[in-house]
Amino acid sequence: MQTLTHDELKALTDWEQGPSISIYLPRHQAVSELGKDAIVLRNMLDEAETRLQNQGFGTAESRKFLEQARNIQNDDSFWELGSAQGLCLLLAPGAFHQFDLPYQCPQMLTVDDAFYISPLFYKVYEDDRFDVLAISPKAVRMIRHENGSVSEIDLPENMPA
């Protein structure tokens, strides 16, 4: 598992050495469903391989590109019960990042010029507290993120919009 810092998140945001593959996979916690996650990852990697080949990669080249992720997919001990509720894999030429996520993430695969990292912002800010002021022509709202949860803060009724 890799810890994600603000600087690393910035580096991932700036990465534009495509193709870049981003895989997000929710993890199941029930013993009866442990094998399903590896199957879903295998299917996502097969799809990523197809997309790479559609971009002009040869079969051997695309398989080499995905080799580290395939090693995870085939590692039975990796899929044993743990506290991770989600998995993020980011692959690119010369780069491989694996993040175990302490929250459920949507199942997603992207093959693009840059990594898709929006779901990782929660990981960076999970222990931080911050407020977001949302302003529109008709309303003003304050939203607080604290300890992994989000809530709306009541503002005075006479708050101008």
C-alpha cells in the first residue's frame, strides 16, 4: 500500500505521459465475495489491454504494460480480507502506483493521456477539515468536510445571494 501526500497528488495531476491507465475497484469485505474482486480486476485489465491495442500497441507490448497489475490480480494473498474498501491502480510507461482506499470507490477504468485522479482527493483530505463555500445566483451554501464526512452548515437566513 502506498500513502498519498499532497505533493504526490500534484505529481499525478501533472502527469501527461500517456497512455495512462486508471483503475478504481470497490473491494468486498464478505468472505463469500473475495474471489469476485480478482475476477472484476481481470476483466478490467482485459478491457485495458484491448484499448491499448486499439491505440496501436502490440499484444506483447500491452501485456508488458499491464504486467504489474496482472501480478496483483493473480496474487491470492492480496485478495484476503483487509481494511481496504477500494483499490486504485495507476499505470503508465515508467510508472505504477497502487493505493488501498479506506472508502468505497466507483468501479472505473480510463485509458487516456493523463491519470484520472478525482477519487483520490478524498484520500488526501480524509483526515483534514475544510469548508467549501458554494455560491450561485440564487443561493449561498457552506459545506464542511470533516473526518471523512460531509455536512451542510446552516447559514443565516438573511445571507445575501
